[in-house]
Amino acid sequence: MSRRERRGRRRYTVVDDLTREATIEAVLGRMKAGDSFTAATRAAAAQLDVAETTVRSWVNRSGRRPRRTERDVAALEAELALAQELNRALARKHGVAEDLSLR
């Protein structure tokens, strides 16, 4: 029976320090490989049968979670703005309604 099927009943899994450290390394490795923080923590939590928030807190408390700098965020926002403008230009060219944006 899966954890979700046992609503109302909590089962706590004890995880030793070595397993916790290996989990943190695995999450960081998956993030370096391109997975999102959420996807990496979800996969690790499923393997250990612990809550996703537990794995997230381990990684956050380790102080090793990579964070985007303001410069990275600004570059991504500029890239997004350019892509949005190109999409609008294509929509105008092909007569597609512009109110179909994903805002």
C-alpha cells in the first residue's frame, strides 16, 4: 500500500547520516545534470520512502544548494522577453489571436 493510500496514518522512516549525505549528493548531482530541484528531491524521496519536504530541507540545510544569481535571473528574463516577442511576431504573421498567451 502506498503512502498516499494510507491517509491519516503517518509512518516515519529513520535515515542514518551516511544515507542522508548520499541523498544530498544525489540530489545535487541530478541538478547538475539538468533536473530541477523539485524533480531531484521527488525522485530521492521516492527511493527512500520519506517526504519530499524532508529531502528538500536536508539539501537546503546543507548549504550546498546552487542558487541563481541576480545576473542569471536577469539574463533568463531577457531571454524570455525575446522569446515572447518572437512568438507575438509569428502570431501576427500567421494571423493567430494574440490573447492566447500563457500569463
